[in-house]
Amino acid sequence: MAHTFVRNMTFQTKDLGKESTLLLTFDGKMEGLYEKFYPVVWKISTFGKAGPYRMQATYTHQLAFSKAQVVNGKIVDAETCIEIKPSEKTTLTEENNVFQFSNPEKGVDGFFQAWNKTGLVQDIAVGFMNAGDFMPKPVLYFNDIGDGSNVTAEFTPILRAYITSDYQETAVLQGAIETPVIWEQNLGALAENTIWNVKREPSTGHYKITQAK
């Protein structure tokens, strides 16, 4: 899945029955999750109790490393970034307080890698680049990467949806979300444009997301 692709997803509801907040994040099962790295909240939208509501989400499968800036548990900015492909590596350096990733070169097969050679501990994020963006949308966060150490990662875009109002966009998830997963999709397997209906069962309070026909 090294090629670049775009996925435009629309989540829609009408007369949901209860004000509810939909959260999207890439927190599928990955080795080292919540130990070596942490997922980041991608998108949040609150749907009202009555009437129609819609949330648009666009994912582009062009990954990038960034030097993340975290404030109060949220990634608030990135100083610099570099687009990366599987089996490539890059090196983060610093000179005169200016940080820079090197041009990618051949690395470990199947993985993408970022080395920290700044002389100090750094925080690095993996994200994706949508068309027109200067900085990536963060999806995975690696903290306290020591000088001379590296981030070695692989990423399959498995997106999950939850109903919860406990988080904000770009929040770093320190542990698993407690509410149940109501939707999970490998974005590589979807069509470029899809529409999804969000519904709530009044008798149980359970939510489900199904593709619109």
C-alpha cells in the first residue's frame, strides 16, 4: 500500500435522538501502541439531537514525519516535516535553532524511519499530507526520542470511530478509549468517495455506522 490514494468520507445523520460527538482516530492494534507510541485524535464532530448533520473527512495516503509540539496533551503545531514512504529513512538535525529533516533515502524494508541527531531529546509524529497542507495531520506520536535514537514504524490506515465527548482534536491518547468502537475500516479498501449513516437505537442507546446505499 505504498502508492498515494485519497479517501473522502462523509458521515451523516438525521434526527439522531441524542446530541452525540463522533470521534475518528487511527488506534487499531499495533505492536507497541501506548508503550512506544500513542495515537492522536484526528477528527471530532458533534451531531445534534434533531435535524440533519454531516461531517466530512479526507485522508491522503502520503505519510510524513514532523517535529511535534505538544501543549497540555495536544499536538498544537509542527516546526518542520518531511514526506516519507515505506522503506525510507530520514534524519532530524538542528543548527542555529533551526530543525531540518534530511531528504529520505533507502532504509529498512517495509518500515519508515526517522533518526534524531539533534543532540537533544525530541518528540516526533507520523501524519499524512492532504493536498494543499504545509504540515501533516498527526496520527501517531512518539515522545522522548533520545539523541542517536530513531523512530521505526509501519502504518496501515485502519480508521476507527467512537461516540465520546471526552477528547479534543489532536489530543494524544495515553490509553485506550473506554467507549466501544462503533466502526472500523481499512481506508485502503474503500472507494475514493463514501457516505456513511450514523444511527442510534433508542431502546439500547447503541450507535452504528452503515454505508449509505
